[in-house]
Amino acid sequence: MRRIDAVAIGLGVLALGGILYLGLTVFGVPGITAGHWAQLVLVIGLVGWLASYVFRVNGRNMTFNTQMRDYKEAVLQKRREEQSGAEVKGDSSKTGK
């Protein structure tokens, strides 16, 4: 993620809080109560995002781990393709061992 993306996400969350606050006040919720509800929604969203991050870390489903797993599988597949039929079968008489 680029720095500008992080700034844009931060500004988007800030704007979402303001829009939620204004929306609640338009529907007749008093200002302080609307502010509390807007904060509660944003905090619940933050806790949900953090929980999803923790689950991805614990499940080793992060980008680096996925890329490393894919790389290892590709290397093994390439080695299998380069081996001759006798090497794959384990016939040592044809491979000179």
C-alpha cells in the first residue's frame, strides 16, 4: 500500500464518521447522542478490521506467506518437470547410481 492510499483511507474513515453524524442529526437524533453512535460504529468497524487481521496472521494467510508458498510450489513443479522418467520413478539402474 502506498502512503497516499493510507492517507485516502484515513480521510475516508473521517468523512464516514462525519456523514454518519450528520445523517443521524438529520433524522432527529440529538448532537451528543449522534456523536456517540457515530463513534461506536467506527470503533466497531476498527475492532472488526483488527480481528480479521489477527485471524489472517494466525492462519498464516498473509501476502508474504502466500507468495512464499506459491514460489516454493512453482520451484518444486519446475524440478519435477526437468527430471527424466527414470528419476521420477526412482530407478537407480538407469540413472547411474
